[in-house]
Amino acid sequence: MRIAVTYKGDRAVADERNDWRDSGLSQRHRQWGYDCPCLDVDGLVVEYDRAEPKALIEYKHLASAGAQGANRKALARLGDRAGVPFLVVRYRREPWQFWVTPANSVAMRASSSTHAMSERQFVSFLYRLGGRDLPADLAETLSSAEPQVAA
């Protein structure tokens, strides 16, 4: 197994690690019956700063369906119990654009509506979750194209 590392100055960021999860387990779990449900989460991330969780985010491409029904409720409850916002973030590429929807009570205390954001606005939002400011040199590399379509 190979872990590629990208360097930015003196700070290293590991690339995604592939092939750790066996999709066969998900398929087998389905055979264990209706009353043994689970959520096989593909695009769920934990945003954190200094090892402290700041948000649960389900990333979904703009054209795909997000978590629905019991799956979404389970993730919302998990975020509520952890005391962190659960957000559904739909995105598209070229240019990168994001639609951020609060999906649990913690997130809805801050806002109850979907917010369309440019890449620069979204990354700045992630930095603010950690109590930090978006570095100016990074901001210059991010797209500021405003979203043109609703999510």
C-alpha cells in the first residue's frame, strides 16, 4: 500500500488512502436482514482542528442523491450527540462551487437555509469552523466564481 504525500512549505498532507474498505462487507451486511440496518457512508468526513471535531459533512456531487430518510436522521442524531453541526454539502467542479445545507439541530441554530458558496467562501467557512483565518496565499489559488444554479 502506498501513501502519497503532498507538501506545502514544510507541512505535509497525506493523500487519500485507497482500498482499505471491502465493499463485499457492505453487500454481506445487507444479507443480515432488514432489522439490522447500517449506513455505508462514502462521502462523510469529520472536519476537525487540533484533534477536536468541528463538523460532520456529507459531500455529494450536485447531480447525485444525498442521504435520505433514516440514513440522514441517523447522521443528524450522531452530530447532535457529538455537539457538532452535520452539513450536507453538494458541490460541482469547473468551477468548484458548493451548496451547504444544515442537517441537524446544531447546524440549524446557526442557519436554517442552504447557502451557495464559491470555493473561496467555502474553504474560508471550513477554516472558521476551526477558529482560524483562511491564509491569503491559499485564498489566491481558490475559485471565487459564484454559484449560478440552485442545489
